[in-house]
Amino acid sequence: MNTEKDTIAAICTGLTGSGINIIRISGDNAFDIADKVFRSATGKKIADMGCFSVHYGYIEEPVSDSNNIGRNENVRTIDEVLLLKMKAPHSYTREDVIEIDCHGGILVTKRILELVLKNGARLSEPGEFTKRAYLNGRIDLSQAEAVIDIINAKSNFALKNSVKQLKGQIKDKIIALRERLISKTAYIEAALDDPEHISLDGFTDELEPEMKIVLSELNKLIASSDDGRLINEGINTCILGLPNAGKSSLLNALLEEDRAIVTDIAGTTRDVLKETVTFSDVVLNIIDTAGIRDTEDVIEKIGVDKAKKEAENANLILYVVDLNEGLNEKDCEILKEIKDKKIIIVYNKSDLSSGSDNTVDKIAKVDSAGSVMISSLTGEGIDELKNMIKSLFYSGSITNEEDVIITNERHRELLISAKQSVDNVISGIEAGVSEDFLTIDMMDAYEALGRIIGESVEDDLADRIFKDFCMGK
Ligand SMILES: Nc1nc2c(ncn2[C@@H]2O[C@H](COP(=O)(O)OP(=O)(O)OP(=O)(O)O)[C@@H](O)[C@H]2O)c(=O)[nH]1
Ligand SMILES: [Mg+2]
């Protein structure tokens, strides 16, 4: 990625034809370039405008041909716009920034961008505005990553969590943990340098509880990532069961539309069908599969194999059973194969059930996270199923507003690495290892945590993170 201090520009909005589009310019020459393409209705030059101000005017380009339809012979008006001036450091990038709000047509937006580029800006790379915000110290790396997460958020939970991260929730937590590590390391280093005045006698009695606090905080953060990531990215949910149990009907009921084909012919679903279902902050990446049975039908057999594969990769299995048939041996065989997964047994067709005693008899005790009776036909029990899914994944820290929830895999890996180093410190203390050795692991933990917020992060890693951004962000 080009990291020079040149002035960059890009269209920040989706080029789909909309009410308005925004073209952003950032860098030392942003104001000069804006002066060349923008004529304020008041005649003001950019330098005379307030540090943080909005101005009405026109985007104009010079013309030499006779088809000039603009204001006078020398310029052609391309659009009527609003221009926002943000003087450094009071901007997203901490550089001089101009935003041009133009009409939302694809052609007009592209023409304005071309004009801006012709007048000295360079087309930005994906994520380059946010990268500059990071390089110029306005946000740390965890906050920059929160920006992508906000853009990609699929649920209110994911959005809320990303906003907390953008406000610096992870940064603050990491800084506090690093402070505990560095202050103790600094003391040890000072004592080693000046043993006559600073004593390490009994210091490990003080160090051990401190390291145990750090360890417990790290454990909490790592634990939050298990469900946090799933909730952020969506819970991969596989609907499994025997043919005709009502799997496709359940998918339709959750989606509240007739998406999958439903018939009373066993073996209706052949291929896997993927859909996203969202309800009260939960995102399910849901897969309807072919009913599992031994079959000679070549196509159905492929479908059954695919179903088994999808089940292996799922975070949650909704195992559908026809309540009136009850669980049979084949069901138990399948359930045994997937026993390590989070499974909810969904007893379907409750509307056909002939009576509660009869029903209870048919529900065998199987090892699962829970079971629920539903009717995909009438919708009975669907809310109960949704609540069950929610409580299965939203527990402990996930529901506590104050707690930091780790949703980023990079952060999780660094936390695990920091935890291993802190584990080494604690076992080192218990084994009576000398303090100078302990500081090696303390500094390893300190550095791993630093990489979460972007300290001592190599350029290529930062480049990789920002490449995931969209254009203009
Ligand atoms: N009465 C009643 N019928 C249902 C219910 N759910 C599904 N059915 C019926 O059961 C039959 C099978 O439903 P599907 O949803 O196609 O079953 P499936 O498990 O996807 O079947 P395959 O794709 O063949 O494996 C259809 O005739 C549905 O109308 C329910 O809750 N109540
Ligand atoms: Mg089906």
C-alpha cells in the first residue's frame, strides 16, 4: 500500500444510483484541489471558510469547446453540491479533508472524482482513509478493525459490540493489562540495575497475585470470544433429520417465507440450501439438508453425504424429528455421530399430536442441549425454539453490557499467546525461577497485547488488515 503523504480521493458511497453520493479528499493538498473544482455560491475560497463548515456551490471544470452549457464560456458546471471542510486535525484522518456531497447519479459522481484526480489527488486504496486515521494516531488498530466490523455488522448485537470497540473498549482493557505487566517488569529491571537501593526480597509474593489477576482477565476475554465470534459472524446452523421430518418446513417457518420446497415425498430436498435468519440480535447461517437415509438414488446419496459434511462444520444442529413417529434407532445412530455438537432436538408436527401422555412417551432421553416441540405448519413453539437458541449462545459475559467481548480472531490468537506467557510467569514463580527470567515472559505477554492495539505491528500486517476495507473508507 502506498503510504506516502500524498492527497487521496475516493467515492465513499455505493455507486448504485441514490439520492446523494460522497466524494472524499484527504491530505495536504485537499483544500487546493477543492478550490480548483468547487465554486462556492458566496464566492468564498476554501482557506476563508471555517475549520469545520458546510458550503453550497458548484463543481465546475474548464472547457474549451463550444458545447459549454455551464455558467460562462470558460467553465462547465458538472453538479450542484454541498462541500464539507474539515481542517486537520479535526477530521477522520487527522489530515485536511474535503467531502463533496453530490447528486447520486453514477455518471455525475464519476465525473467529479475524475476531475478531483485530474487536479492532483491520487485514487485511494481500500481502507486507506482509515489507515491514515490509524497512522496519524486518531485510532488504534483494534478501533480500525471495529470500523470494518460496523460496516459488516449483521445484527444489533454485532453493531453494538463494534461501536463499543470503536469507542476504545478493547484498547482501554488492553492498556490496563499492559500497565500491570510493565510496572512490575520495570521494578524488576530497576532492582537488577541498582540492587543496593531496590530490593527484590519477597517481591514474587506481590508479583504472583498481580499475574493471577492478569491471567484471570485474559481467561475472561478468551472465553468471551467463543460465543462472541459466533454471534458476530452468525451461528452456522444445520437442520438435520430423517426424510419427511419437516426440516425444510422448519427453515421456511424460521424465514417466514416459502423458500424451500416442501412435499410429503420423502427425499424432497436433494442439495443443501443456505439462508440467513435473523431474530432479536441472533444471526443464524442456516442450512437445510437432505433427509438422512440409506438410498440407492445417486443424487440423493450425494445430498445425504453433503448433509453429514455440513453437520460436521456446524456450530448448532437443529435435529428435526416427526413427533408422531418419535425418535427411532436411525435417529439415535445419527445423533451419536454428532454428539460433540450443540444440538437442539426439534419435535415437529405438534399440531398432529394426539395427546400429551402419548407425546411424552415418544420423547426419548438423548444427550442434547435441549428439546422443543413445534409445529412448522402453525408456528407453534417457534418462538420457544428461538429463545432456546439465544440462551444457548448468549450467556455470561455476552449479556453483560460492561464486559468486553472479543469477536476478532486476530485478537483472540494474541490473547491466547499472552495467556501462555503469563502462565509461564506464574509457574516460574512457583518453581522459584529468578526474576530476570520472569521478565522475559512478562515482556512477551506485554508485546502480544500491544499487537492487538497496533503497537510494534509490522507494516505488512497493517496492510493486510486495511485491505479488507471497502473503497473510500
Ligand atoms: N401437520 C404438519 N405437517 C407438517 C409439519 N411440518 C412439515 N409437515 C409436512 O411434512 C411433509 C414433509 O415436510 P418437509 O418440510 O418437506 O420435510 P423434510 O424433512 O424437508 O423432508 P426431506 O426434504 O424429504 O428430507 C410435508 O408434507 C409437510 O407439509 C407440521 O408442523 N405439521
Ligand atoms: Mg426438505
